[in-house]
Amino acid sequence: MSTTTAPEARFPVIPLTAMSFAAFVYVTFEMFAVGLIKPMSRDLGVTESSIGLLMTIYAGVVAVVTIPAMMWVSRFNKRTIFLITLAFLVTGIIIQALTINYAMLAAGRIIAALTHGVFWALVGPMAARMSPGHTGRAVGVVSIGSTMALVVGSPLATWIGELIGWRPATWILGILTIAAVVVLLPTVPSLPPLTPNESATAEKKTMPWGLISLVLFLLSAVTGVFAAYTYLGLIIAETVGDSFVSIGLFVFGALGLIGVTVATRTVDQRMLRGSVHTTTFFVIAAILGQIAFGLEGSLAVVIIFLAVIVFGGAYGALPTLGTTIFLHAGRNNPDSASSIYVVTYQVGIASGAALGAMAVDANWIAGTLWIMAALSLASTLVLALWSRPLLK
């Protein structure tokens, strides 16, 4: 009996898997518009870039509220707050499904965004607390949910949205959210806040310069990634046609699953080296995408899908690597480090979506890839030359 229960006690697979499913739902909603920009813009009578800017609105709200919200909720049981975040998500989904204009759509997404950052700020520390000695592996398991949102969630939402409409697709997402809560309730353990003495001790042992360098690294990387990813559907449509959008998003997500799997297995030993490799792959993907814009026919299809493969694999690894590095740098105050990570990530999403919108409005869709290439190169240099000597 003891031999079968000991591994589960050391590594709580079931609750971490339940948290991963919740991450799947939240990320699917956050990225909902990526593959449905055209039908949503037509239905609401707004430009495609306006729908893309919903990513900026969403991420901007997350960036503003996350740190003060985490400071306030830190006194409560993490499990309780974690479940409350999903109640906000359900509310946002209902409003999006019932929306009659752009303002109402934005309002629904803002409501969900209010607790999105809290959700992600809790996921890493909760996983680490439930899995002492296996932080990277635990974070990797939870990150699989966000990657599966790209593998299954975003392409499936796109396909269903094109088939029966984006509003019915939103209702389906609401059903999945309720299913996530049903799974979470009996599986995630109670996680009361740290005692004041533990928190005070942790606060004195943080690594500010290491964290500052990581903020610049992550901000550059995520801004570049989302300048291109927010408009990935348009990039694929522009290079090889609308019929390839759904399958392109699926391939992106499928390679993301491979990326997160590799990162999960290696992150505890190679978090810095793996991150450098990841941002380098972003540069390569951007170059391949640029080449595809100058090609036609079957060759264009091959090159753009090669770019999507490299892009998806690298992006799948980024959240696991980034979260683990931040928790390592602020390991004595994981709540603070996780909050900083979430805010940085969301500012990157907002900035990237806004920069991408500028390129799209200028009728220069290929410019989104140039932005990704430049900022990915900058993030690689920051991590290799500044962060690595401080955190090694």
C-alpha cells in the first residue's frame, strides 16, 4: 500500500492536472479572437485591428490589477481565490456570448481579465507548494494546459466559430469552464497563506537585480511573440490562403505541446540555456515567415508551416521556462516573483498586440514578423549577457 501512495504524495498528479485543465480554459478564452478576427469584425462592424486590440485591452487590465490584487488576496486561502477567478471567467464568457456591440464585448473580456493575472500568479506558487523539490516539473504539468489551449482550444474554437458562429463557440467555452470547476473542487487541496514570519523572512531574501534583468528579458520576448501571434491567422491567410488558418493554428499548438514537454523534462537542470535556445528559435521562425511572404504555391505552404512549427515549439516552452526562472530568482518570495512574472507577461501581450495592430493598419502584415525578430534577438542578448551571470 505504501509503495503505491508514496509517489502520489511526492508529486500530486491529480490536482496539478485539474489546475492544468483550468489553465486550458482560461487561455482558450484569452486567445479566442486570434483565429476569429475576420468573422468577429464583420459581425460587429469594426476593423480587424480593433478585434486584435482586444488582446491589448485584456492584457492591459491584467497588468494594472494583478500586483495590487495579489497583495490584497494574499491573506486568504489560495484554493478559494483560485476558484473565484474562474467565477469571473464564467461572467466574462456569458457577456461575450450575449454581446451586441464592440463595447459590450470589451466589457466582458475586461471582467475576465480582472482575475486572469491572479489566476496565473497563483498557479506557479501553488504548484511549487504542492510539489516540493519538483518545481520545474510541477510548473510544466500546469503549463501543458495553456499549451493544449493552443493545440486544441484555439483551433477548435476557430473551427466551431467558422462552422456555427463565434457566439455559440463562446457558450461551449462556458460549459468547459463549469467542467473545470467541477474537476477542481474535489482535487485541489487547501493552501492557507504563509505565516507573517515566513513572509517577512522571504521578503528579505529576494534577488532584485536578477528579477529586473528577467523582466527585461521576458518583456522583450513576449512583446515580440505577440506582435506576430495575435495576427498569426492573418499571416497564414496572407501567405497561403484562408483555408490553411485552422490547420496552421493546430500545427502551432501541436508543436507547442512538444515544446512544453521537452521544457518540463529539462527545465530544472537547463532553465537558462533552454530559454536562450527558445528566443533564438523565435528569430529563426520570423525569418522563415518573411521568406514565405515572397513565395507562392506549394513552396510558400512548406515554408510558412516550417515557420509555424519552429514558432509553436519555441512558444510552447516559453511559459514553463519563464515561470521556473522567475520562481528560482525569487524563490524565497514566490508570490511576489510570480506576480511580477504575470504582469510582465501581460504587458508584453498588450504591447505586442498593439505593435502588431500598427503594422496591420499600415497594411504591412509581414511587419509583425520583423518586430518579433528584433525583440527576440534583444531578449536573447539580455538573458545571455545580463541575467545568466546573476542567476547561474
